[in-house]
Amino acid sequence: MAFPKNFLWGGATAANQYEGGFNEDGKGLACADLITNGTHSTPRKITEYIEDNYLYPSHEATDFYHHYKEDIRLFAECGFKAFRFSINWTRIYPLGIEAEPNEKGLQFYDEVIEELSQYQIEPVVTIAHFDIPAYLSEKYDGWSSRELIDLYVKYCSTIFTRYKGKVKYWLTFNEINTATLNIGNFLSLGIHTGACDFINQPEDLQKRYCALHHQFVASAKAVELGHSIDENFQIGCMISYMPRYPYTCKPEDVLLAKQEENMHSKFCGDVQVKGEYPYYAWNYFEKNGIQIDITEEDKQILAKGCVDFYAFSYYLTLCCSHDKSVDKNGHSMIGGSGVNNPYLEQSKWNMMIDPVGLRIALNDLYDRYQIPLMIVENGIGAHDNLEENGEIHDPYRIEYLRKHIEQMEKAIEDGVDLIGYTIWGCVDLVSASTGEMAKRYGIIHVDKYDDGTGDLQRRKKDSFYWYKNVIASNGLELS
């Protein structure tokens, strides 16, 4: 048996894609609430304010706010050992600057955590998952201002103290390395872009990397603070991990793949695990005219606030070619020099499906960091067909998850310390990249559609029953 007895099988969600109730019980406006829906071919839009002629999918999402008991009951039926969710910053501090938190917001998460506890489901809480208060974006230009460090730490102090003894696992920032991409300006950093295309935002590399530095400092401060509040807290980073392969064995392709993987997938983990900036980042900054205001105090904070475990999302690998004549694969949101890998299948949303790549990633990460690893997002977005009898047959999802779990098992046999696996979108939710409902990830179907219609009824897909057997057998039953 490769998987340890206490392995954390479960599912993962995010408040801005799942929770809904965007203006209820004192919740403030988040940056995510200003991003419209879109499609695979039509980018989402960022608006300055809520406009009547647009649909903003985060406003209702799939309404965990009013269905949390039902959903957690379904998670328990499936056998979840862990549930990763995010606390919405604007539900606790609506503007981000208040002296006192919103008690109704805290009470909601009290109830969610208590409901999980009744079923012995371990909460894994993301502190900030792309839900920066819109007021902080407008007033301070988001994380480009150091002002946000103390505001974030105050927010952390509030929830650490409130849920001490009830939550063990925390993630400081979701996919913090999204800030190394253009889309991270508003999505991850809350930089005030004005109305614009979600995929092609106004760019200022200097501002973006300074803002990311402020998140590093805030994360490190949160780690040290959390440990002082509860020595049992396990506080991790969360990285969007996308390994790069060279398209050919030409040395130029190998070098390019390594350079792109370093700055997108390795950089943030190196800072948060090792407590200092890596040499290649300084080289990148110099070549791109970027100057980061890193004080001696910042360096000490980063060194003291190293994370306890490394959490990451894994969806795909990328292939890099230095040859500009080679056709790129259209991953404009990801950027870089990605081309299609001829040895891999591709999803309908142009995502390269690479289960073996997960084993490679696990081995690389454990070799690099030597701390426990947790996969907190993995899954496939697909069109699901709701039959007249209410059944949803999704063998493609089962096959995707099976192949990735098989590679996880092999990585554990390799010696990797993998402590948990939470599938992304265990219940249908809004796609972060396209704002669609049609791109479904869940093992639980929600009756909600791209035009905002639907009665929000929950239905179990075939993958629900399959995953239930996987968990019950601790990974032995994958057929």
C-alpha cells in the first residue's frame, strides 16, 4: 500500500468561484466581483464597477453560501478526509481597512468549519484566493503598495485567532506565482488596471514584481504569526506548478525550458521554502530593468517565515522551443514559448494531459525542497451531459483522475513525502480562466449555466461513486 493511512483525500474549491452571496451579510466588493464571464474564445473583461449589461459569475457562483450543509454532507458521503476552501477576505474585512472584522462573516466560516468537524473532515484553508478587496485596489493600487502587508497580516491574525484549534492546515496565497504572468496584475495582485481585457492587461513589470515581493513578505509574516498563535498550525505556500519540457534535445530548447520553468514555477517556491531570492531571479530582474526594494528587514522576515509544506496545483505540462517558426499552442494566459507536445493528448480547452508529468513534478519538488508536499488542485474541465434521468456519465474524468493517482502512487514509492490530494472543483464551479460553467470539473454536478440560469440542484456524477471507492480503499481500488 503506497498511500499512508492518514493520507488526506478530498476536494478543493475557491470562494470567488463557488461561494456566491457576494453582497450578503456585510461582505464587501472583491476584485473578482468585477470580472465578467467569458468563453474559451472570448476573454473575460475587467470593469471599473458593476455594470448592468454584464454577467459577473462570482456573484452567485454555485452558491455554497446557502448550500454548504448539503455540499459538506455530500463530501462526507464520498468519504473526504479533507476539504480545501478559501476564506473570502472581503467577508471578514469588507473594505480591507476596518478596525474590526465583520462578525457575520466570521460566523459563516464558524459554521462551515463546525459542519466539517461533524464529519471528521480536515479543513485546508486558503487565506487569499484571488479575492483582494476592491477598495484596496482602488485606494492603494493593490499589492504594489506596502500598505497591504499589514492589512493582510491583520486579517490573518483575526482568522488564526478565531479558528485556532479548529484549522490545522493553512495556505497563505493561492497560486502566488500567477503574479509572474500578465493576468496576475489584477487577478492575483489587485493592481488597478482600469477596464480592460482579462487576458491582456496593462503591463508594468517593475510594479508587478514589487507587488509580488510584498506578498512574499506578507506570507512570511503570516507564517511567523501563525506559529506564535498555535504551534500546531501547518502553513504552506501554494504554487501553480507547470513543468516545462524542451521541445527537442537541442541545447537551446533545454536551456529555454529550464529558464521559463525557473521564473514561473520554481521562483516563488524557492522564496517561500528557502527564505531568500534565488540567483536566477536577480539575473532576470537585471536583464529586464526591474528593481525590487528589498530591505534588510525584508530579508530577515523572509528567512524566518519559511513555510511548513509545499502545496501546488497540477493540470498540465508545457513544451518550449526557441524556434520562432514552430506553431505555439495558444496558451496566451500562461505566456512563454509553449508548443504542443506531440506525445500527449489534449483537452477541449487545449490543456496537455500528462499524468507522468505529475510523477516527474513530485520527484523534482521533493528533491528540491525536502518538505511534505500536497496536491491541492488537479482535475479536468469538460462538457458534461445531463441525461433525462438525471444521471451524468463522465468516464473521461474518471480516466483522467485514475491516471494521475496512479502516478502519485508511483511517486510515493519513489520516496516522495506526499500527504494529501484534493481534486479541483469537487463540485461544479465557475472557471477562473474563462468564467464559464460549461467547463465543469466537479464530481458533483450543479444545475447552473453560462447565462446564469439554473436551479442549483446538486447531482452525483459517475466520478463521485468512483472517487468514493478510491478513498475507501485508500487508493487501492482505481478500476
